[in-house]
Amino acid sequence: MRPVTEAELAEAVAGASGPLLVRGGGTRTLGHAVGEVLETGGLSGVELYEPGALTLVVRAGTPVAEVEAVLAGERQRLAFEVPDLRGLLGREGVSTIGGVVAANASGPRRVQVGAARDACLGARFVDGAGMVVKNGGRVMKNVTGYDLVKLMAGSRGTLGVLTEVSFKVQAIPEAEATLVIEGLGDAAGLAALRAALGSPFDVSGAARHSGRSLVRVEGMAGSVAYRVTQLRARLGGDVTVAEGAESAALWREVRDVVPMRDKPGEIWRIVTLPTAAAEIVAQLEGEALWDWGGGLIWLVLPHGKGADLAAAVAGRGHATLVKGQGGPVFPPEAPEVAALVAGLKAKFDPRGILNRGMMG
């Protein structure tokens, strides 16, 4: 099914006799959902764009590339830096903006501006009963009722099918630069990232891979130059500076997890304490890419190491299997969280037809 209007989508959901597999472009799907495919790509197009107000309203099936092109025309962007994981996952197709929100897909700038959910001002979606629900709006102030926008972000289509999303957007900065720190081991390299993030110099990216630590700053040219000088004096190791397009290329590699492409084994996404990152990786002896100062780890492990990983991460975070066949994709939920999730699903999808098995 590929509805082209919100009304058609609502009718399709209401009339479904079995489970539905909700799909945007299919480029970032995880989990084991089953059912008849319900595509959202027919719900495409920009509904409203007000550059002066930094707001954008777009239908959920709109390709991410189209959204980014519209914004770039006014020297604006989605601040949360949408990752493109097609190369990592071996996928083709076109990523949609609704899929980005449903996955809460966010890149290295999350450490400064937050995730996709933090940029969402409002949303429209169809719940599991075929009812159209609207929450939020085009302004940040929204104090009435539940914050369903934040609830939908990251729910992976299990609570409702997004039809429209509104965002706050950001002006593209005048300049960017990245300090590239060589000659440090993992523990020292991650400590340098934490030191940069703890500084007053407004760091917009802090990552480490291939033996290098990367620290990014963005803004007015004079401000960037000043912050680079100050950070360079504070960070240890051999420091060089990449600017402009060269800097942007470094962060696309981090954003899209390029170093992990074509690696044999399983790829895990671990969210943990930055201070625990080096110890976890050393314990598992895997190949790692650290983001957000070490709070996010992309880790390549041999097949069958899921139990070892669970033991290493226990009490310090959680891990998601992004690529491979090592067992459950998503970590088990605590009993109180599971009860809350069950209550939400009973409310928004009482028949249990939307992306059944997706989060299992």
C-alpha cells in the first residue's frame, strides 16, 4: 500500500485486517517487524517553509535530500546532522524525513544541539485505530497536553504512522574547523575529547577513530579562529587543523560510520558513560568509532559476542545490534519501562498491528 494523502493512510490503517510493516525509504529499518508493507513515500512535499522564522513543515514521506536542498537554498540546515547509514547497512533506496524522526536518527552535532526529537516542533500521525492525531505546532511553546512529538521520535512506527512533521531549523555557520589530534592512545584521546567538551568553547563535535581524536567548532570566522587557538593550547598530542570542506568531510565519515563499512562481524551501537567508553572497548577487544566524547560507541565484534557485550555494558548503558544476527536487536527493557511501553501501545495501537515485532 502506498497512500498519497493522510486520509488514504488513515483509511488503510483502519481497514487493516492484520499487521502492517510501516516503511519510509527502508534505509534505516532495524528489528523484525512483520506484516503487509505500508509505504509512506507517497506523502511527500514541503507544506510550509519560513526561513525568517527558522521553521519548516514537511510531509513525512519527503526525501531527506529534498529537505536539505530546500534549506540549503536559504543557507539553513537541520541542525541534528542526519546520518546516512545506507553504506553501513548495505541498503539502497531514499531516506525519508519521517523515517529520520521515527528512528530519532541524529549525528555528531547532537552533543551541542540535541537529537532529531529536540528539533521537532509538531507532528501529525495516524494511530493504530486509524485516527489522525496532531500535537505541537510551529512555535516552541507547547504546554498543553502530552508531548506526543517527543514520544513519536524514536518509536519506530510502533505507536503511529507519521504524516507530517514541523521542525526548527538552523542557519549554516560562516565557518567550521576541526582539530585533529594524533599520537594519543584511546584513554588519553577520549580524555582530550571530554576536556574539549567541558571547555567554554562551544564544541559541536567530539569523536575518535583510526587513532585520531577530532574536535569541531563552528560559527563566525573570528570566533572559530579564536576557539581553535584556545583549544589547541589545552589539548595534548600532535594537533593539526582542518577547515571548511576538509573539516566537513571528516564529520561525514563519523556521521555515516564510514570506517565500519564492509567490516566482517556484527556492528553494535552502544550508548554509555563517556568515562566508561575506553574500558568497554578494551574489554571486548573490538574495533571502535567513538562519538559524543565517547558517549556513543560504534563497535565491530566477531559474531556471537552479544553475551560478552551485554556483560561489559551492564549497568553502564545499553547496546543495539545494528548489523548482524547476534540475537535481539534492541536491549531488554526494565520491568517498569516495559509496563509503561505496554500501556502506550495499548492506547495508541490497541490491535497491535503497527510494526509488530519491530522493537523485539
